[in-house]
Amino acid sequence: MLIPARMSEAEEQRWVRVMLDKLAAQESRRTLGDAELAERARRLSAQYFDGRARPRSVRWVTNQNTRWGSCTPSDGSIRLSHRLQGMPEYVVDYVLCHELAHLLVPGHGPRFWRLLEAYPRTERARGYLEGVVAADRLPHVPGVRDE
Ligand SMILES: [Zn+2]
């Protein structure tokens, strides 16, 4: 840490405490850990799919930039893109529900979407994610997107 030279010891200690608090706050904003994510998936499965979707692992991955989530039904694993971190909870929950539903129904046929209707914010979350994708594609216009 870089500490301004003319601080008294008391000031210095106070300043270090403030910095540590800031770091801790950033840490806790850094979204759910994998264990919490798995717990969340269990709760969502219980709430919307009668607990029938039972993932064996749920974790964040950083190598997934074109998909928000993916799952492998044969080993029951679900992966969520780290790009979802910092998005609203209902969006993360939607992607979890989407992947949980895939453990029960493969593909995106009518049965799949009927199952997902159980999650009340499906449409809203899909709209949010479409908006994120569209915003990513906007050309860089100085003075409009940059303040
Ligand atoms: Zn899907």
C-alpha cells in the first residue's frame, strides 16, 4: 500500500482501516461463490421444478463468452459465464433455471419453454440479456457512451 508520507501514526492506522474496509466491501460485492451458486440452484430447483433438477456441480467459468450458461446433462454439471456477475439477481436466477430445465428437457422446444414458465421473470430476464447483447454491438460513439 502507498501511504502518504506526512501522516501521523494514528492517522495512518485509521487510513489503513478505511482501505481494508473498502477492500472487504469490494470483495463481498464480487457476487456469489461456487458453493453459494450451487445452493441457489438447489433452492430454485425446489421452488420451480419440484426439486427434480439435481445438478451435481454448479460453477462460474471465464471461458464462456458467447453463452450465458451451459450444462452437461450426462454428468449433471452446470456452468455460468462470469459475465453474469454483477447483473441483477433475477437474471442470474433465470440462467440457473434455464440450465436446470435443460437437465430435465434437452433443446429449446415447446416443452422446455413451458417448463421455464414456472420461473416468473423469464421474459424480463431474457429481455435484459438481449439488451446487454445489443449494447455490446453498438458502435463506439465518443461523447454519447463516454461521459
Ligand atoms: Zn438453453
